[in-house]
Amino acid sequence: MKNIRQSNINIHKDAWVEINLEHMAQNIQEIKKGIPKNKKMMAIVKADAYGHGAQMLAQTMLASGVDMFGVSSVDEGLDLRQAKIKAPILVVGAVPIWAVEAAAQNDIAISVFNDSHLKACKEVYERTGIRTKVHVKVDTGMNRIGVRSELAGKFIREVQEANYLKLEGIFTHLAAAEEIDETEKQFSRWNEAIDGIDTAGLLLHVQNTAGTFSYDFPSNMVRVGISLYGLYPDLPSKYNYKPMLKQVMSLKGRITNIHEVKTGEGVSYSHTFTAYEPTRAATIPIGYADGVSRKLSNKIYGKLNGKKIRQIGNITMDQMIFDLGDTKAEIGDVVTLLDEEDLSLDTWAEILGTINYELTCRLKVRLPRVYTR
């Protein structure tokens, strides 16, 4: 029997996202098989763990071998601290200078890459006596945030010499880990950036999820994101290993209505589906306001009692409809839209021309999450 616990939301809706903690734990163990034992693993839990619920997952991640957490903002780090998570946390994104003190006071490391960051950290030290924990972010080709690689050496030395800072690490981010040539260029810039720097005792992290599976960079920590949740990033044609993953997230809703549809009758707004023979249609309370794109209309399937059923008609704000055909069903029966078997988020992503990351984040909008093991 599954052990079930709910997120801190009252469930007054016949639809929910189900998160399988056992699958996540297994994914971490699978990923770690390909990581040298002397390398640490940072779990990226930004965007509320890609829509899965960071507070609820963090303890299981730590118990499964994760060493620290990466978040996108100080607020996300504070959420983990409020959940009694004591493990190291790094804000991998840019931190506004007015948020530096909150990070320092709550033992949250921040990314620094310009003089305004250093000034803000110095002011925090002068007010509170706290040395802000920092990782220097080096831009080696992403052109998003970070100190440019050709300027990084001087900046890193300045950080090392600052008595108001505690330098914990140096890192960069791969822009196209699926492209070997581009990644080698970034790694060359990375080597030039840290050449001559005393890196003893520092965390050096270059590899994101795809990089972790594909390259043997000399570093002592990797950052893993999407594959913690059972999904793969784009990989190069040649990679070192590909772990066996299980999708952590599933999506389910209960049938709220079953009705007869006669031959020639249309279904939902604009009648984008017309019945070519008599059938029965089942409605479930999940729509585009819950994160299921309207562009998936008439293109996806659900599963009822182990049998696939086709979604028909336009997906509306709060509801969608399935063609039952001759499948036996009653009001209250559960229709599964996503699972770890053959109803994959990757299928949806391919239809929409996007990536699986985006879709997991969408489903956090208003659907309650239920955690199972």
C-alpha cells in the first residue's frame, strides 16, 4: 500500500498532481551511479522543485544522497529554511542587493559577479558582522549573468581577499551541453578563468544535468535538475551514461459527468470535435488554468482502468472531455493524464514544441499535490 501525504493545501477539487517520492529517490541513486564518489551533488530545486514542491521533497533528496540545494531566489531559499532544511543552499540566480542581508542572516549562499554585489555584502558585514557566503559566477558563453571569463581571475582574487566574504565556490553554466564543440569552448574559457587561482577547499561546479551525463570535467560538484524528477535533458550524440529514470509526477482527475453524444454533435467550444458515431463523453475538472495547454486539445490521451481514452474538443479553462467509447466508467472514476509508463510529459512537450521543464512548472498553478511512496 502507498503511504500518502498531502501538501499544505485543502483538496476541494477532484483533480490533483501526484508526486512519487520513491521514484525520485530511485532517480537520485541511478544518477549517482555515474558520478565519481569524490564529487558532490547539488539538487536544483528552483521554481518550487520544477513544480514538484521543494519543501516536501528536500528531506527525501537529502536522505537519498544529495549534498546541497540550488534555488533561483532568496525567497526560495527561505522557504527551505522555514521547512527546517539545514543543508547548504546556493542562490544560482542574480540576487538584488537589498536581499543580501536576508540571505546572510539565514545562511544562504549567493552568486556574485559584479562590484555592486561586493559592496552590498560589505555593508551587511559592517551592520551585522556576518560574512556572506558566496559563489563566484563566471560567464563562459551563456551571456546571461556572471563575470566574463576574461575578467574572472581579477574578480575572484578580489573576493578571496575580502574579509567580509566567505568564498565557498566558483561555477559556470553550460549553454548548450548537447553540443560538444560549444561545450569544449566553454570549458576552455573556464580553465582560463580559474588558471592561477588557489581553488583549494572551494566547490567548483560546471556540469548541469546534461553535462553530468556527458562530460568528465575536473570539478568536485555537479548540479542536477530535471532528471531528479525523472525526465531527460537534451544530450549530445555521445554521452558517458544515461540513467534509468522514472517520471515522478503524474496528473489525475475524477470524472464529474458522463453524457451521451449523438452522431454529428460537436463537443466543447467551437466544436473542434464532432462525433462520427454515437459515443459517451466524460468530463474531468482540469483545464488550461491548471497548466494544461489549450494547444493540446484533441491531441492527448488519458487512461481509465488501464485503457487509453482520447481527449476530445477544446480544453477549456477549468475542464476537459474524453471520449469513453465502449469503456466502462462511472462518475468519480479516476482518469490519469500523466504517468511514469506511457503518458509522458515528453509527449506533451513534443506536441507543443517546448521542453518538459516548462510543463512541470505549469502544473503548480492551482492543482493540489499529493505525495506518495
